[in-house]
Amino acid sequence: MKFAPLAARCLLAACLPLASCSTVADQTSPSSASVATSVIDRPFGKRLDGRTPRLWTVRGHGLEFDVTDHGATLVAVRAIDRGGNVDDVVLGFDDVAGYESPDNQYFGCTTGRVCNRIANAEFSLDGRSFALLANDGRNHLHGGGDRALSRLLWNGKAVRDGGNVGVRFTVRSADGDEGYPGNLDVAVTYWLQPGPAIHVVSEATSDRRTPINLTNHAYWNLAGAGAETVLDHQLQIAADQYTPTNDTLIPTGVLAPLAGTPLDFRTPVALSLWFFGVAGTPAKGYDHNFVLRGGKSSLRPVARLWHPQTQRSLRIETTEPGLQVYTGNYLKNQVGKGGRRYPQNSAVCLETQHFPDSVHQKHFPTTILEPGTTWRSETRFVLQVADSVTARTL
């Protein structure tokens, strides 16, 4: 792709009342409400198939987030700013009807079996060709159609591990679902941790060789969901290369340097600064995979998003080798939670992942899961208040 030239105050005092009993609570933690943890759940509307999903609210450590079993989806994250104000900083809907509507653009879901794109909606494995749904032009995007993981109703339950609480979702994607081989058993757990942080741990096993590449597709705006733009945020990424794409956003196979491109976020840069350099490309903005330092390795900091006005900071840590940055280029002013509208470029997705179209690129890190092994991925979202100096370090 060618570019244009470059020329603590307590959150929990503001918690919403919920009409459900606590499923997991920790009364042995320190008495401060910003530390005490709990998980409570309630119905989340009714799906088109008549089933009733549930919404879990996890709170503590000065943070509160909502998740639902529809698509193992992150629905809301309520975080404090420098003035002690609490805002929901991810896009979503008030109940499951929104997530089953045309207005849903993968808001907060677990995408897969394979997130991002697969060229020509097909791949070959062990001498056999597998046809997938072409739902992004001639390519396959985010796992396909009705049997994609983002559209399934998972099994959810509140969990505890020592002082940490969270919600664990499990689902089976049957052999042949969306064209993929193998019975795939998936578990995604959203843990609340000190930091405060949301630690997302994903695991999967299969009885056949099959590709897998899961991510969380949250849309972030640290000024609050429904704020007019995300381009006033600063972004820093621990990457020196990216994967250039063709006009359908499929990687060419090259690992190219970031220096001298509008993608150079090695130091904190406002998303607006070089946006003109990508706005006129087929991506219509930022929609690029960054090659993270360290490859697929232990959990390490890889990116930081910062909003100067609120001083909210989002640090991302992951075990994954890649990060897709997408600036909501196709948001269409749809109505979301609380009647707020989501205009174009009003949120950014920071999707930890293996590289797009890895099934066709032998030198990319493999996405093939072997029977008898467990695929595992971890991503940690750390939400804090940070001044301009602190926000310039990962």
C-alpha cells in the first residue's frame, strides 16, 4: 500500500445498581471499595433464536467492566479520569438486540476462528482445500457468518483465582463450522486484576489440525464512548515493522520498516498527525498490522493509548506477535449505549493477533493448531490516569 508523503478517586462510588445477586464476591479484601471485588449478572435481552444471554459486571481495583456470553463480548469498561469522573470507554449496545443488528461492527467480541482476513476465502491444509465465506469482498473476514465465534452463545460463569475474579466463557465450534476443519473447544476468560487491568486469557484445543487466530475487537475511546473523535489520542507501539497490504488489505508477505511512513508510532504520536497519509488509501485510515518486538513471547508491554484531556491511559500487554490498529473508518453514526452515536473515526481498535492471512504466508508465525496441544494467548488492558511524562513510556 502506498502512502502520501509525511509533510484515585474511587470509581466504585459511581457504580450502577444492578438487579441480580452476587455470584462471586471478595469481602476479605481491604475495605476500600476501589479494591474489593465482585461479579454479578443479569439478563441481557433476548436473541433472535429465543435464547436469553446474560451480562456479567465485574468490579474492583477502581475499575468496572461488563461482558456477555453472546460472542464472549466485552460490552463496557467504566474508568476514572484525572478529575475523578467515570466514563464508559468502549463502544457497544444496551442489550443483545444491538449486537445482532446490522449496526454491530464486531464491537468488543471474540473474533474467530480466525480474526482479520484470509485471502480469497480459502486455504489448503494437509492436501485438502477448505472453502470459507467471502464476507469482505472476495476475502474471508473475522471467522465468517452465523457460526463465527462472535455470533455464538457461549457458556459463561463467574470464576475466582486467589484475589482475582472474572468471567470464563467456553464454546465448541463444531467440525465444518464456517468451513473450518476440526472440533474446536475454546475458552476465553476476562480477569479483573490490580493495575487496574482486564487480563484476557484465551485457550483452544482441536481434534484436527486447524488454523486459529483469536482477538478481542473492542473499540476504545478514552474520552468516553460516543465522543466525536479518537484522532486526538496519542498512540505508541513497540514495533519497527509492519505488513504492507494490497488493495484488498491482504498482506503482500513483506515486512517493511515503519520509519518514514504515517505508521511510525515508535514514539507517542497523535493519531491525527499523519492521518492524511492513510485516509486516501484503500484502508480509508489506519487498518494495519504492526510487527511487535519480541515476536510471540511472554506477556510484555506493546502499546499505549493516551487521551491528553482526561489523562486516561490504556497500556496493552500481550503474548502475540502482531497488533492491528483500526481507527473505526467504517463507523456510520449508529446509535449505541445510552443513545450515544458512534461517528466515523470515533474509536480505535487495538487487536492483538497473529498476522493476517498467515495460512498463505509460510514465513509468518504459524496459526496452525496441532491436535494434542493447547493454543494459548494472553492480552492485558491496563487502564490508569497518567500525565504526559508517564504516558510516554510503555
